Amino acid sequence: MRGGVLFLVGLIGAAWPALGEVFLFDAPSGRTGQELTVYSTLDESLAAPMIAAFQENYPDVAVRYEDLLTGEIRDRVRAETDGPGVTADFVFSSGMDLQMSLANDGYAQAARPPAARDWPDWAQWQDTAYALTFEPAVLVYHRPSFPDGPPQSRLALMDWLRAQPAASGGAVGTYDITRSALGYLFLARDEELFGDIWALIRAMTRAGLEVFPTSQDIIDRVADGRLKLGYNILGSYAADQARQRPEIGLVLLKDYTVVVSRVALVPRAARNPELGEAFLGFLMSREGQEVLARKLRLPAVSLEVADANSARMMQAILGPQLQPVGVSPGLLVYLDQSKRRRLLQRWAEETLGAE
């Protein structure tokens, strides 16, 4: 049987990285002795079906699951590897750049499950880091506010924003990139792909841009009309909300759509690396990818999965419009401190100083 929440812990000493909320999932067979430890950014409620499906295949394995933030995962794995020399068996995070930094710096070990031989090249790096989901950034909109449909491109969005009353508020919301790592990654990719991105940000600011740290903050406000649009919102989360709230619509902008992934790896200092690789192999298998797509609503990367919630179907329909962020050392540019300072400074100038 699945155990309950055990505890919520803070810091162990001033210099030790934070621990997360810990959940235990007992081995279905009732046996003890094998325990898989997972560090993940997925909420426990989302992770539970994924763990249950794994345990159907591995009934003798208990799972210790820790729900952490992206930066906390990176810091924990580094500190535990460099300190006591033992860390989690499996790490699964939406912080693509932080996961890549672990792999690039030698904190991940090689793992090659059977599905790896058919995995897309952009979604893996040197048998150490694997993208397991395919999640586009979307424009979320309040359906009653757009009887003729919302903007379909960034240029059209800019035209719509310029037609709004100056500084009226409620026109558009997006992530606060000073508090959201995902928002920062999306904007950094925008700067690379769209030459007029800062003109778009100025147009948003003039129309009363509102910024928030989470997807939920933005989606809630779009749903009740406090915001008409939400820009660069994580599509997997928005789609799940839109199924439950008919006032919400979403658009994959036609000029380009950035796609991000949740990246998995088996740490070099895993206590039970064979269990970590088994969990990775399950999540890369057709069964595991279908669990992610159908039960967690996280679009599958595997080309074996062809339903609507999959990379294969989206690529067949949208083709080069989709711009996935590849799993490669190129991600490390987003961790460069000089680039970060420059981007944040420009963001502050445009969002606080635009006329």
C-alpha cells in the first residue's frame, strides 16, 4: 500500500541544500529491501499514477519520492555526491538547463534502456540525460473576450496589444522571469528566435502587463476574465486546465512554438543505480510514455506513441513551427551569469520603463 506524507523538512545545517516533501509508496508485494529514491519537480498527486504503473511491473520495489524545486534538485545531487557520496537513484526535472549542468559536469551516469536506441537525437545526450516529455509554450486566452478568435502569431499579438488602452491592465499576463526559471528559459529562446521580442514586451507593458511566478496564477486570471491573454504558458498544464474550464482557450502561435521537456537522469552517486535505470527504462517504454501522456497529461516524446498528446502527432500537424529545446550542452548558455544579468536588466528596462 501507498504510505502517507511523512514529513516536511527544512535545512540540515546552514550550508546544506533544502530537502523536499517526502512520500513513501510501499512495495505492492509487501516485501521490503528494495527502495527506489526519486527527486522530481512533479507534484506527488501527478506522480502517483506514474509510480503505480512502475510498481505494477516491479511489485517488490518501494519508492521514496521527494517533491523539490528545480534548483533544489541540482543542489541536492551535487552536495550529496560531493559529500556523503550517495544521492537519489533517479532525477526528473523541468529544469532542462540545470539537469544538463549535472550531466555535463559528471554528476550523471550512463544508462541505455532498450528504448534509447530509437530515441530522437535532440532528446538525449551521451546516454546520460533524456527528455521524456514534449511540452509547447502556448498563448492562453479568455474565450468570451475573443468572439472572432485570438491572435495567431506574435506580430498579430503585437497589433492587438497596440489597440488596447494604454496601461489599462488585464490585457496580458506572463511569467515573472526573475522568479520563474521556466519563464526565463522561454524568454531567452524568444530572444533567439524573434527579432522583435522586445518590441512585443514593450507593447505588453504599455497595455498593462501583469507578471506572476506560476502557470496557475495566470490561468486562473484568464479563466475568470481578469486577464484576456497569458503569453508563453506551459501547454501541458494549460491544456489540462482548459479541459476543465471552458472559458479557457489556447493557441500554438504559428510563427514558431518553443517546446520544452522534463529531463531525466540516473545520478553517478545513486544508491541503487539499477533501480534508477529500471525506472528510466519504464518511463521511456511505450507503456511508460502512454502513462505520461494519458494519465499525467504530459505529451510523449517516444515516436511509438501516436495519439493527440504526443510529439509524433504534433510534429505531423505542425512540422517546423515547433522548436524543441534540445538536450545538449547548448542549454548551459542559459546558466551563464553574464547573459542572465543582461537579460534581466533588459527585462527590467522594458517592463518598468516602457512608455
